[in-house]
Amino acid sequence: MKIAAFCLLFGIWTLQCSASDTVCYGDLGCFTDAPPWGGTDERPIAHVPQSPEEINVKFFLDTRAEKDVQVSNDDMTALGQTDFDYRRDTKFIIHGFLDNGGIKWLEDMSDAFLAVEDLNVIRVSWPGGSFTVQYAQSSADTQVVGAEVGLFINNIVKEFGGDTKSFHCIGHSLGAQTCGYLGAGVPDKVGRITGLDPAGPYFEGTPNEVRLDSSDADFVDVIHTDAEKLKDFGFGINQVSGIVDFWPNDGIQQPGCDQNAISTIVGIEGIADGTRNFVACNHMRAIHFFIESIGTNCPFTGNECTSYGDYRAGKCLTCPSGKCTSMGYGSIKNKNVILQSDQGHNFLQTAPFSPYCEYMTYVQVTLGSNSDGVSGKLYLTLYGSSSNTEQVQLSDEDVSLELRPSTTFSYVAQYSLFPNGFNKVKLLWEQDEFTVTNQQLTVSCITVWVDFEQKLYSFCGDASQKLNEKTRYSYYTCSQCS
């Protein structure tokens, strides 16, 4: 089924040759299919954008007072009769290929924004471009959609006043690339663009003017969730595209996206959404991460690192200025630190299902010199003054450890919550096979590095305390392990 869907979307790349062409659409400007816009290795089929009438861009305003009000980018009098207020920040949300302005995730994101802030939210629909059978044509049409949004912003500022910095464009897939184009029509850059798994085909490897890049707004943050190569059914771009780029779960295969077809297609949101999630689950996951980030207290922190492997090995724990950047809506809070450092590759892990955000810790357990030697697994639970986490295995699933005396075991452990007043851990171990003699461990030290706090906690062990298998033992914070 995935192969059939892939062929439907991208099997349109047959060779065709034509002379370069240019079209002009009034205030929106002129557009060409000459290189680098077409006729290149990255864009083998050249298309000029369709006309605005064919693309059929529509805008729908949501505020706390009224929802789903259709507005126009060239009728400011009518806009002034709505609840739109230029003194509020304004969010434009733009969908991608084969979506439209009525898709549920657009409404979910709008609702999430309005639940936490008094804003103007404008959902952008472009069904005449996004529902074409030729992806290459849709890619070209994003230029006109971006110009339409840019015209809207210019007219708002001209008619009502305000600052272009108060505008934030959020786009998924081709919508993310669309956000990159709106900046060309705005004399002063917009405040922020958020790219949710920006489309890769026809954009990866192209010059900056063709794709979303860090210069398109004062702040550009990007979440990559489907950066696999197109031949392996990856729809996102495998290229740094913002001032700060996040690569959750290496930005390729998202946990929870390997479910069977029936359970995924017949989902709680209906067959249409379920089918989309099955075909493009990794690609859609960036949307869900961002929506969750709007209202959660969980920090979604990412860590700068050269590779996901180094991140998983605990080699990239320290964040610039002692503050890690949050993926999603809160990333801009760390803007000043981000602008002073290269944060093109921020890695983090997430849960397979909502809530997706997890708390990263780096745990080290040092066994005592009088421990018995045995093969087995270690588990750790974190405790605070009134709550505790789930028990987490300190190795990958089905991976056993060679538990030997005076040996330190390290692991990046993810927890679904973090307890207030963290002051205690409980350790449990179990061995792989039955042994005639009763094996016991001792612990000299446990340390837990809490990533979002950028803080190390130490828990002192007791060499005289013998730990029996499958029993939880408590350890309390101490100033430093001896």
C-alpha cells in the first residue's frame, strides 16, 4: 500500500522538455521556471506557478471571540469588521500537499494557540494547488501562496499599523517551503517561521532562494521527522533549514510509526486521517510534536550534537550558556543563545504515542568492588517529594549487561515525567538465567544528569548492602559519591 501511495505521489516525474517561461500575477510578482526554479537535477520538471484563481488561496480567521471567519488579503475594510486586532500577534498556518484548509490538524493547532494566548490565527487553504496530480506543479504553486500571505501582511501593516515582527508563519511540508517564500514580499522580515518537516523533493539541495532557509525570518526553527531519502519513502528534507533545527529520533523513523496497517488506518480520527498517518506517519509527526509543545510544561529539550549516535551515547549533555533549547513553540525563548551558536543539529528522543515529550537523563551506576559477577539488567525509578516516574531499563530493550565488580554502566534514560523535589532513586536488578548460588550486587554510586535542568544529582551507595535480585533499593541524594 505504501508503495502504491508513493507511486501516486511521485510517479509523475517523467521527463519532459520545454523552453523556460515566465508569468506575472499583478501585486504578487513574476515567476519563472528557469534554473534554479526548474530544469535542474533537483527539479527535473519545470513548471511556472498556476494563476491565483486556479490555486484558490483562502484565509480563515480564528480568534477567541470568533472562529472560521473567511477573510481576504485585499479587503482590509472587511477585515477591520472582524475580531482581528493588529495589536495581537498573528499566526499563519499553512498545510502541505494533498491537504486543505479544513484538515483537522490545522484546527487543532489553532485551538492550541488560542488556549494559551490571545492571538489572531489565520489558517491558509490552497486546494487548487495542493490537490493537483503533479507534485512538481504544487511545488511551484507554493511561490504564489507565499506571495499571497506576504501581500496580506503588507496590507495589514499598511492599513492598521503594527510590526512585521508580530507575524509568525507555521507550515508543514510544502507549507513550510511556502512560509519561506512569503519573506520575499515583505520589506522587513517577519518575526518567525516554523518549518514542520519541510518538503524534501524538489527542494533539497537547491539554492537558498528556492527553499526555506535561516535568512527568511528573524527566527527560523525547523523540526525534521521524515528526512529519509525519497527512494526509501522519506518526504522531508535532509538538510539544515533554519537558525535552529531539531532532529527528534534522528529525524527519520519516529517511534510509533511502525504499527500495523489496520490499527493505523482505522484510527480514532477516521479512515481519511488514518490513511494519511499510515502513508506518511513520520512526515505528519512533526505536526503533532509542535501542537503538543504549545500547551505542555514538558520542555522538549534538544541537545546540540554531531550525530544521533553521539547523543544516545551521552556525549552531548552540556547546552550553551547552561540552557537547552526546547523543540517547538518554546524554542524562541532561547533565541539570543541560539543566534550566538551553531544549532543546526539538535537531537532528542520522544515517546511513541502522545504525550510525546520525555525528560532525558544520563544515568551512571557504579557497582561495588564486592559485587558478584552476573549477566542481567538494571532498572531505575526517580522519586520526588510527592511523585515518582515509571521504572526504566538502563539499557536498550532486550539488551543485557555484564554486571561486574567496580564497573560503571551508563545510559541515556528517558522518563515520561520528572518528579518535583527530586531526591531519591530506586534501583532494581534481575539476572538473565537461573544460578544455583544466590547472586548479589553492591552499589557504590549512582549519578543522574537531568538534561533540562543541566544539573547532576549524586546518590551514594553502601558497599555493605547486598542487593537481592528483583528487589527495589532506595538511594538518597548526597553531595558527592566517594
